[in-house]
Amino acid sequence: MNDRQTMVISVMDRDRPGIVAEVTEGISKLGGNLADLRESVLCGYFTMILVANFPLDVSAEAVEKTLAEGTSSRVSVEPAQGELAEAGDADQVYVLSAVGRDRVGLVAQVSRFCCDRGINILDLASHVEDHQYTMMLQIDLSNVGAPEPFENELASFGKANDLILVLQHNDIFRATNEI
């Protein structure tokens, strides 16, 4: 019998020291155990999403209230739906880098290109500097089929949209970018 429930928690606040400590201490106080966590600071705003499991007698409302006490953080808690699983077949996970002139709709263009081909974006990070926009997308190509036609479409898309696009298998990207 399962005596735990899984919840997905998001936190947002102006960045300051101590947010991760406050949130994880609150989770621990409620008997919660972290399954996964991702946090980032974007333009001075702290964002974090966590997956944690709690005893059955702990409600989503109790988690939200506990994590928001004494802080300015905006907290949202949702019970997880279905089984938790890793996203993407590791053999089909690639990293796509996209670099181009900063402009309105660039992320929308690239994400629509992926969506129209059944490509799931697993992770996305972007940065703009000196009018140059850089995106790094971790994508799942399980629905693409043969890679050659996709690579040709990608090259045409990049040329038509003035983007430098580089596609690498996730394992190669990790091996060449780890310290």
C-alpha cells in the first residue's frame, strides 16, 4: 500500500539568499522527500519547481501555507497526476543550440518548428547579450523517425530565419561541455 503522495511545487520571488533553504526546510518539516528540483534566476527573479512526496495526511493546501509563511515567495502546489517518469528516451535526446539576432517571436518560432514535428522540448535556457539571442534546447526526437530528413528541415529553417542551429546528441554535448 502506498503511504505517500507526490506534489509538484513552484516558487517565485525576487532573488535573495535563503529561498532554497526556506523551501526545502518547509518540505522537510512536513515529512516531504524531494524527488527532483530545478531552480534558476532570471533577470533578478528566482524561480524553482520541485517534485516531492509527502505523507498522505499532508494536503496541498498545507504545503502551500507552510512554504509561504514568513516569506514574500509566491508558492503554488498541485498533486502530481499519474506515474512520474523520466522524460524522453535517452537514445533520442538531443541538444539544439539556436543563435540569432534578438527579435520578437524568436522562441515562438523555434518552439513551433519543434511542435509541428512532434518534438518535445525537455529543457530550454536562453540568454540575450548585445542583441544576440542564444537558446539551448534539450529535445526528444523519438517522434521524428530518421534523423537525416529532420536535419535537412532544420538547416532550411535556420537559413530561412537567419539562425545558426547546431544539433548534437545529448551524450556528445555532455561529454564535450562538462568540466
